[in-house]
Amino acid sequence: MIAVYPGSFDPVTSGHLDIIVRAAKLYDSLIVVVAQNGAKQAAFTAEERVSLLEKSVAAQGLKNVSVACISSGLLVDYTDNLGAGVIVRGLRAVSDFEYEFQRALTNRHLRPSIETVFLMTSAEHLFLSSSIVKELARLHGKIDGLVPAAVVDDVRAKFLIPNE
């Protein structure tokens, strides 16, 4: 079965990678989809986010994971066109659940054949978000361990953080 894991990934975090690694074990093929979110001001271009994800996935040796980007249209249409039957979403806290539950029900209304599967983040990533990483990076804080090791230097370079 093919699954899709969408997100803005601005930038990819260790929490995102945790979900990717775990979802890759559950599905024959996992497509990580960089989606544009008009409500958010992105620090990284879509191409940069795809590159960061590709580096992160390659470093894990995940042969059944690929990365793609969509800039318009409905996720359920994109998912259906790929022949995917599952949308994977990560959850950190109860506040995530309310938002994600509403999206999952909307997607089910639009495309009943596509299931949404929620994966809880690992405990060590409960506090982690791309927003926190960007805030720390802008202030030249330590981001090691918060983003995949394969992309720490790329994130530092984006925010002009000196190497430690």
C-alpha cells in the first residue's frame, strides 16, 4: 500500500523524521509531500525543503520513501492520483488532535476511499516544531538534535549560524 505524509516541513525536524521512519515500516511506499501553506511564512523555499527531506531520508537508508512537492490543489486529489490509500499525520498533543481530526473528517467527506492514520510522536519530540527550530535558529541557538543530523549544517547556513 502507498501512503502519503504531507506537511510544510519548514524545516524538517527530528520529530518529522521519527514519523517518516516509523511510517516507512508500515507501508510499501511512503511519499513525503512538501505542501505549501498560505497561512505560514516559509523560511525555506519548497525546493530547499524537498532537498532537506531527501538528505534526511537518504541518511536513514529508507529505500521505500520518496519526496515530492505540491503547490496547489487538494491533498486528497493528489493522494488519489498517486493511487495512495492512506494519509499519515503526526500528533504531538491534544491540540494537534482537534485540528487534525477536523482535517481528516473533511478529507473523508471529499474522498471516502482514503484513510487518515495518526502516529503519535515519540516522547522526546513532544515539544518540537518547525516554528521552535526557526526561532532558535534566528537567535543562533543550538539546533543539534532538533533537526536530522544530515541537515544541521544546511539549517545553520540558512540562518547564518556559526558552526560549533
